[in-house]
Amino acid sequence: MSEGTARAAGGEGPFAADPLDRSAVAAVGLITLFVVALATAQLTAAKVIALPLPFALPVVGPEITLPGAALAYALTFLASDCYAELYGRRATQVVVNVAFLANFLVLALVWSTLAAPGIDPEIAAAFDTALGPAANVVAGSLLAYVVSQNWDVVVFHAIRDRTGRGMLWLRNIASTASSQAIDTAIFVGVAFYAAPLVLGSGDPLPASVLLALGLGQYLLKLAIAVLDTPIVYLVVGAVRE
């Protein structure tokens, strides 16, 4: 039995010496934020929302169309970048990939609830409409997640290896910007083109619509990546003080 296992068996852990240890509290808090945001994104991905713009953009038009999960999913990159900076590449990859498996638990729990007979048919129908994820959206979101989140960790630490602790803003923006581009391309391509063709779950969207949908989503995600940089500095700075 290793020393760490022995301590855990004896009831000790990261909070044994100090229940308010900032590093331990931050680790639990960031993992919690990551998992909660990811589960919320999975449940809200099926709703498509339209955000009006003050002016029309080329290709995108006068509004940005995106899944309702966009904000929740953006928070996962904020949490993972903070976690990566504080606890390293391997620990972050564990969080990302364990959370990927947790996606299936969320889906199983949702589907089991939807399959159970309801007392009120109207409420049951409303649950089916609101929480019943379409197969194409599930396929797109799961594939996009596992590829883009792992890419985010790799790029973040590739930049950190070259810059050390400095230039946190660069690795936060660059890793999130590139991974969100991958995420958007996979999600839009699979959910609205490939999956409908393969699964027969509706008609694939035309290329012009796919381009507008993907570009609009990406511009919003890129703006969030830039705006959340001060928050990353605040979190990392608070833990390292």
C-alpha cells in the first residue's frame, strides 16, 4: 500500500492539515464547476437560441444562432485552464476524461427518467420535449467534447513549457481559441450534417447555413475566451498567494 493510499485509508486527505487549504479548496471547486457546467451543457444543448447583433456580420448575418449550452460549455474551458495552470497536465487530463465518462451517466439518468411512466401525460410530454436529447446532438457534442478538451490541455501546456509561469493570458486565449474552433467544427459538422446523413435523423443543413451557424458560435466563444482571462488571473493568483 502506498503512503498516499495509507493516509486515505486512515481518514486523512488534502484537508487533514487545514480544512481551508486554498489549493485543495480550489481543486474541488474547479472540478465541481467543470462537471456542473458540463452536465448543464449536455442538458441544454438541444435548444437553439438566437442572439441579435447590433449590426449584421458577413456570412453570420444580423444574429448569432447557437445551442443553449454555449455559455455553460464555455465555463468548462475556464475551469480546465485554471486547473491546468495550478495542477498540471496529467491531473487536468484525468478530470477531462473522467468527466467525459460522466456524460454517459448523465444521459443514462435522463433517459431512464424519460422512459419511466409518468402520472401526468402532459408533464411527461413536456419532459420528453425539453430533456429528450436528439441523437445527432448527443453524437456531435460527445465527439466535440472529447477531442477539443484534450486538445485544449495539450496546447495550454505546450505554450506553458515555453513561457513558464508568465504569459498566462496567451495560453488561456490560444488554447481556448483553437480548441473552441475544433469543438465548433466537429459539433456543427456532426450534429447538423454527418449524423442526419448516417442516422437518418432529419435533413442535413446546407453548407451556407452550416458555415453561418459555426462562424457565429465561434465568434461568441472567442469573445468569452478573451473576457474570461481576467477571471483566470484572479483564480490562479488567489490560490498561489
